[in-house]
Amino acid sequence: MVTSPLMRIVFCGTPEFAVPSLRRLAAHPDFSVEAVITQPDRPRGRGQHLSNCPVKEAALELGLSVYQPVTIKSDSSQEFLRQIAPDAVVIIAYGQIIPAPLLPIPRLGWINVHGSLLPKYRGAAPIHWAIANGETRTGITTMQIDAGMDTGPILQQQELEIGPDETSPELYARMSEAGASLVVNSLLKLERGEIAPTPQDSANASNAPILKKEDGRIDWARTAPQIYNRLRGFSPWPGAFTTFRGQTCHVWGRPEQSGVPAENVTPGEIVFAGKEMIVACGQHTCLHVEFVQLEGRKRISALEFANGARVTPGERFGEIA
């Protein structure tokens, strides 16, 4: 019996999101992971000691060869890939733009796993922005990358529901596992000629830019559900923050279903319903605040915060000292 040769893969990725795909490919009988390309070791933590990224940790555990170029654009990177001559390069959240001369090296192309239903949410933070924008469904896309930003032809897609209280880290974990299954399936079908790359419809594209700290600043004129969506989407960073008596503070909470328990309140104004702290939001909605963390202090319950700061009804979040 003649067996088909293994598909030779180079894996390119850096964060935890890419690890399930690497493990799945390394364990699959139809693939041979020839090398893993990842970012150079970075200083992390208070001591700023050099540490391995999650993909490197997994690669070493699996006994795979690791290559960490300072830049993938270097001549040595090109030579490294040409010597291996892989059938495909799987690239997931690597963190560098792939230069055009490298794209034709693998026979089947550079296969990317992206955390949205492209062409929606092209960019660095598709999971965060989908939740922040109140989407109830998202998905995973496999595609062949081209010279653009997430503009390459689509191979396969899988839809996923976003839970009403799901946060970015929770969805991130689910999508990384779904992506691992999808990339294996896409590679096998691409090799067999069972799928054909389909161009994206750029007319329906939307962007998911890299998060900035300022994205987490709460605009209390938004409705409470909109603020809650951003709180979920921007977890753990930049979070949802505001100011109180001129000091930055992060808040956690959820929309109050009964509405603002007082008339003539303005967005950001604090009111109390029994022992619950409520903040007025736009369109007469309100956020039931559960936890508060003042800058430089630990997170405490809203009641502890209100008692410790001696918050009085009518004070508000968002004022500038």
C-alpha cells in the first residue's frame, strides 16, 4: 500500500491563541511541522527577565525546531524558508507583516486563521471589537494571506455565537480551539482540491484596529448596554475606566433592567437603590456598578467604594478635577 507523503508545514505564530493550532498540526498524522517561527524573546514582568512566548514554549515541549528572527523581512529569513521549501506556512497572530517576496515560497501559500467572519473586522483586535460593538455572532476564517491587511482569499469559515455576558478572554479561548480544527480541515481540503480560495468582498469590510488605552474610557452618554458591551470587549485591557473626583478608576458592572431609579439625572451621575450603586447612562438607562478600582489600589465592591469614599447622591463619574 502506497501512502501519501506528509504535508510539510512551517508554523508561524506567537501568542496563546495560536497554540491549539500548533498542537493539533503537530499531532496530526498527515502533517510534518518542519519548523516554528516566532517572535524573539521579550522582557516580561517586574524583573523584565527574558521569557518565551506561548508558541515557543509549546514548540519546545513538542520537540520542534524554533526560529526567532528579529524581522521576518531579513534575507536570512527568506533563505531559511527557501531551504525548507514547505508545502504551506500556517500563520496565526505572528505579529509582523509578511513581505511580498516570501508569499510565493510555500506551494499552498501562507494560511492564516483570523478571529472574525471576514471581510468583517479586519485588523489586530477582531474579537475585542466584535464584542464591544454588540455583535451576537462572529466566527473563524481561514484564508491565504496576500500583501494587504487580512484581505486575502477565503478558504473556510465557521460561525460562533457570542454569549450575552461573554468577555474577550472567554471568546478568545473558544475561538482558538475552533481555529485549530478549521485550519487542519482547510489544509487537507486545499491539498485535495476540495476547496478553492474565494476573493473577499471588500465592499462589506470593517476594521478592528489595535486597541489603545483611550478606547477603554467610558462615555456615560452611551446606553448602559453599549457600555457593558465595551466593558466585556475591552477585558482585560484597556478595561472600562472613568474618573472620580479627578482620579482614574476602573469599574465593572452590568445594565440595570429597571432603569434609572430617579428623575432628572445626567449621564455619569451616581444614585443609590438601597445598597446598590447605580450610574446613570444615556437614554435613561443605567449601569449597576459591582466593583470599582481606584488607580493604584485594589479592586473592591461598589459598596466598599461608596462607604470608603463617602460618595453622596448626585456626585458623578467622569468629571475632571
